[in-house]
Amino acid sequence: MRIGILGTGTLAVGLGTAWTRAGHDILVGGRSPENAKAAAERIGSTARAVSPREAVDERDAVLLAVAWEGLADILHAAGAGDGSLAGIPVLDPTNAVEHGVGTLLTTDGRAIAEHVADWAPGAHVVKAFHLFPAAQWTESREPVTVAMAGDDPHALEVAAHLARDAGAHPAVIGPLHRARQLEEVAGFVIALAFAGQDPNAAIPHVPAAAATS
């Protein structure tokens, strides 16, 4: 699969590394060419650094791996407003929450993923990969479940494929408007972690078989 990554930080490198190992073709685009080159080198010899616009050209999927404050700028640099992402599955792992507190910061109460859909007309946005640190994808850890939400069936299939290729189990919870729930979960986890509590101990363990019976 041809994957474009917009962003040059640890999550870009972590998922890019996992997907490179699975045989995917990776392009990395960032606002800083130097940082894009460094990220591509960390991902592996097959990854290449390009401009943000080139990173989304003729891609099978695009990952938005930037802080939420930089989303609008990187999408603008990639030509999203002109339709460069139309028809492309766009994976949004960003958390628009207050650092250390977990409060959702979007002023209109909608998920940041819904704003991404506004800034990238025609893109098939999928909320995914937002709950786990970059190390989850580069170290030998226990498999996790990647919860995701989106409106386009094909985009959800692509996101599920990429979750499996990163060593995770995909789980679709519903359409994109439910991304707000996923982002609130991130805020919940962040708030507990910064309070010195184990988020896993704050939710009941419900076996999958019991939940479906």
C-alpha cells in the first residue's frame, strides 16, 4: 500500500516503521524538510522525505501525525482545501485535549476528526490510532485494540488493514460523529494517568463473549 504521512514526530516514525516492516511504501511530508528527512531515515531505508503536497499525491492512505494545533496548517500545505485528499482514506490520531487535564479543546464541541473532514473536502476521514504511544508500534508489546470511527466503508477497511499490519486488532464503533466519544476516552485516560492512576483499573473488565451474549 502507498501511504503518505504528514508529520515527523514519534507517532509518524512509530507507525511508519511498523508499516514499512509490513511492506508498505512510505512517504513522509512535514513543514520542515530537514525533520521530514530525519523521520524518513528513522523509519527505514525505503521511506522517503517529500513535501506535504507530494506526500498525499496518489496515495492509498494518509496519516495525520501532527499535534492538533498544526492540523490546519499541514493540511493547507498538502493542498487539502483544493481537494488533494478527496477520495483518500485519511487516518486521524490526533487528540485535541488539554495536556495533563484531558479536557476536549474544540470550541464547538465537535471531534477534531470532524474538523479535519471540513478542512479536507472529499477526504474519507477515519479516527484511529489515538490512544497508544508511538512505542506501541516499534516495540514488542502485547497486541492492542485500535478503536476507529468513520463514514466510508472502504476507508474503514483500509484503516483496519493498517491496524492489523501494525500488530493490532481493529474495532469499528460507528460513523465519524462518534469520533467525539473516542477523543473523550483519550481525555479520560490522560486525566487519570496524570493523576497517578492506572486507567485500566478505572473500567470494568467485560469479556467479549459476555458483551455479545
